[in-house]
Amino acid sequence: MRPGVAPGAAVRILAPAKINVGLAILGPRGDGYHELRTIFQAVSLCDRIGLRRTRAGVRVHCPALQGLGERNLAHRAAALFLEQTGAPGGVRVEIEKRIPAGGGLGGGSSDAAAVLLGCCRLFGVLPEPGLLRHWAAALGSDAPFFLDGGSAVGSGRGELIEPLPPFAGKVVALLHLGSEGLATTEVYRRLEPAALTGRERAFNILLARWREGDLRRLGEKLFNDLEAPAFALSPGLPAVKEALSASGALGALLSGSGSGVFGLFGSDEEAERARALLRERVPGRLVKVHFLPARRRWGVVKR
């Protein structure tokens, strides 16, 4: 452990959602997961989390997550931090949920990463970066990405993170939040092995388009290998994707294992026109979001 900042009695922290701007499934692994490559992008739909020091133990208050108890990732993150650091006392965590569960948007993993970072500030403890990533990976495959956020390539089961330069062009995403989430395990169960050939090459092409910074050319190459099984489980989702494309999106895609679907636009005005057009035609919420840079540039912890 390294010396940290001065400890505080309470902190507030934002936990952003992510979208997968492309997702290649390369095949099953021996540990029960699948090898994958993806472009993670943090977006401006955020849960709001407050942490306060207590005498002992971990308590999580979140009306949207009632019944999870110690299985909640935020609870597990706080308990893991206290166990691994030996920090005195306990933590009360308050979560205002804005990221829907089961949307492929990483809300649970983002909350867990935010709690780890918030506990560092709360107790004035600063683990080595590699150790903090190790703790995050133990909580969820996406959680290490959320320690820094921004743009990154994820590989392995998603826990191996390589930061990417931000997309060079202007991007606004219109994010569809359906009323029904999808279970990741069920989506993977329906994945056809024959559909996984040549996915590394397809991903490398997509990554090259990202580096070019041309949104139209990027949109032409968007793909998600989990889209077909997710659409089979939720037959209404293809119509949402088609509606986003028809409204002017330069690319539309399922995020992660769903059920969130996003469309990419080159300006706020174009995204607003699309949202007005689709408001009466597409069930569920349509939220306009922006790409977020890495945490160090947008002040993740607020006293």
C-alpha cells in the first residue's frame, strides 16, 4: 500500500455506464468464460454513490436493489476493501440507481469499481494500481475498466484493459433502455460456436476504424457477436435497432449482452431529432449520452 490522501468522513462518487462499441467472442475458455475482445466506452449515464464511514461492517442502501444483500457487487466491493486493507471501521453505501440492471451497460461492475475508489479516498488508503485492478477483476469482468473509464480495449474475459485514445470525432449516443433486462448467462448459452470464426480479424478492422476517427466509417463496421442470441431471447430488440438506424444513426448496436441498444450520431442536434422522431414509436426510455473521457479528467470523487 502507498500513502493515500487524507481520509474523510464521507465522499460522493459517480459510477458511469459503458457501451461496447463492438464485441468479438473468440471462443470458450477452460474456466467457463469466453475469450473476447471489445471496445469499452464510458458514457454519461451514471449511478450516484455516497459512502460514509461507520463503526463497523458494511451496509448498502439502494431501493432498486432490495433483496440482494451481501450478493450486491457494491457490498462485496466495500467488504473486500476492508478485508484486504485492514482499514478500521465500516462503510455505509447509498446508491441512486440510474443505470438499469440487465441492460449490458455494466451498472453493477461500475458501482463496484466506484466503491473501491471511494473507499480509497474515504480511508486515505492507496493500493498499488495492479492490486486495485486485481480486486476489481475478482468482483466482475467489466469492473477493472471502470477504475479509469474513458475508452479502452478489453480482452481476456473483459478484465484485461488497454487504454485507447478518445475517439477523434464528435459522438453523441442515443441509448435505448428497455423495460426488461437479459440474463448474460442465457445469452451466452444460445451463442452458436460456428458464428465465432474470423472474429479477431473483424475486430481489428473495427479498431482501425476507431483510430481513424471517422464516425460514419466506424458505424459501418459495428458488430456484436452476442446480438443474435440476445435478439432471439427478446424479439422486440431488432426493431429498436432498425428504428435507430432509420432515424439517422451512423451505426446502431446492442451493448454487451443487452438489452440496451445504442445509436451513434455526429451531433447533439441529430440525436435530438432522432429522439423526437422515435419517442412515440419505440417503447422504453431513449436517453441521450456523451462519451466520457478517463476519470482523471472529469473529477470522479466529490466531497
